[in-house]
Amino acid sequence: MPADLSAADALALRMTSLLLRPHPSTRPAGVAEVVEWFGAMQAQDLASGLWSLGARLPGRAIADVQAALERREALRTWPMRGTVHLVPPADARWMLELTGVRSLAGAATRRAQLGLTDADADRAVDVLGAALAGGGRLTRAQCLATLRAAGLATDGQRGYHLLWYASVRGVTCVAPNVGTDQTFALLDEWAPDARKLERDEALALLAHRYVRGHGPVTAREFAGWSGLTLTDARRGLAAADDVLGTVRVDGEPMHVDAALADAPRTSLDDVVALPGFDEYLLGYRDRTLMLDPAHQAAVVPGNNGIFQATVVRAGRVVGVWKRKVGRAAVTITIQPLTPTATVERARVEQALERYAGFLGLPPRYDWLT
């Protein structure tokens, strides 16, 4: 029989799976290992993506993470749900073919809304492919200028759609920024050693990575995260069954990394500061285990998909924070969502001090009450 877990035990396992506390079977040494552990990490906002990595690599500075991305330890593309993620370079192509293509289903409708044709989209792929060939790397502005020179409209959301389409088709990918400018490169040139997997192999590998990086989870959570159908999600989980375990959370069966299924239960009182777009919340559709529904509006104001950075204690979101980076310091404004004692404030500031250290700046704190 699967072990029965309380909500606190489930949260302890999730924080361990998400590498926010020590894991019994892995100690990732760098960016490549963290990204491979997850399979894909939310990175639509670059600054958030960098801190998502930094939060899991104590002692690393932002320059260390940026250098790792420049070394191609991970790359950004649109592998699922039409959203930018960090993925292992060798896995980018099979992920695009498995899950990314599902976002193409509504692309023609979107193009019609934008006044673009299928021929325009295919022309954009050819134009960008030719412009980037031979190791080229163009900024977003240069890519758009190249498309306009070829007679393609890029105003409004047209340019974004064409850049997205070229990446989901597996021609381009998002390379590291040059200064503050986003850049694009050819996927085949940026990640030449692509893994080749049969469909069932790909489903099993993606299922395994999702569960070990997020568990305990249900098949529906895997389907929601990956964009796969529930049928394919279940198929992948079944294929990965030999490396997964099962637990019951409030009576509901959930999948978990086999290394954690029988691990000793440890008390959970960690305080961590996470970016707004982090797998801790965005890796799930049902976030009630980590987020009180009463606090949803504070974390996602207007329910518009823009997530605020969070303070998490014992697995639960207890506050949100914003930062203003200056030349001499980073000012961090903290809004508690639950009552905070003086000693707890000190622990929150200690957690945020790690973020300030990541930036290499002294912190200044401003508490909203």
C-alpha cells in the first residue's frame, strides 16, 4: 500500500523534489544539472529564470549563472504551453517535437487574427534561418528588422508570433542576452548534439523528470505542466513506473521520485525567497497545497498571469516581494500575507539576503504592513 502523507509531509517532499532543500539522491553542481533535473524550468521572464537557478545553487552569483548559459549549459525556447522555458540543449528538439508542436494547433487562428498567413510564417522561418546561418546571433530588434526587410509585417504582436513560430518549428532558439537585448540563434548550431528518442521513450523521460522535480503529483498535473493530453501523460507515467513510487496525499494517489517515496519524513520550517515565475507555483495547476486561495490575488494581481515574487515558509506562501536594483544596493519591499513576528521577519530577511548576494549588492528592506 502507498504511504499516506499529511499536507505538511507532501510539501516537504515537494520542496525536496524542487531542490529547495537537500535531496537524498542528488546534489546538482551547476546550471546544467539543475535544468536537467527538472527537464524544463519556467523562464519567460529572464531575471526570474536566473534567480530560479541561483536559489538552487547556493553561493553562485548572477554572473556565474549567465556564464553557464553562455557556455550553453541550458537554452531557452518554447517547449510547452507556448511559454519560454530553460531546457537542456540536447533535449530541446525532442521536447519541441513532443510537446511544443501542440501549441501550433491554434497558430493558424492566431495568425488570422494578426493578419498573417501561413505563407508569411513559413517565409519568416526561411528568412531567419538564412540570416542566422553560420553561427550568426541576432538581437530581437535585428531579427525583426530582417523580417521587415523581407517584406513581413512585425508591428503589434506579429513580430513576436513569427519569432515564436520559428522557435517552435525547431529552427531558432533564444540565446543569452547581449547586454539587455534578447538574442536568437539557430537551434542546430547552438545545440548540435541533439538526443533522438522514440515517442514512448520521450514520454517516459519527460514524465520521470517532471515527477522527480515536482512530486508528489497526479497525472493531471503532469498533463497540465507539459501540455500533453491526459492519455499521453498517463502513458508516460506508466512507462516510467520503474523509477517512480506512489504515495497518498489526503487519500489521493500521487506519483513521486522512488528515492523519496520511502525517505524519512523530516519537519519542514524552511524560509525561502523565490522569483515570481518559478516552478514552485507554475509547475502545478492546483496550487492550493502551497498557496491559500485567499492570497491568490496578492500573488497574481488581476489574475493576469503575472506572478509576484514570493516568500515561502514551511512550503506555504506567506508573503510577496519586489526589488529595485540600484548602483549601491538592492531595495527589497516585502508584503506579508500572514502575521509575522520579529523573529520571523529576521528569517525572511536572511532568505532575501541570499538574493541580494546573488546580485552582489547589499540589501535594504522595506516592510509593508
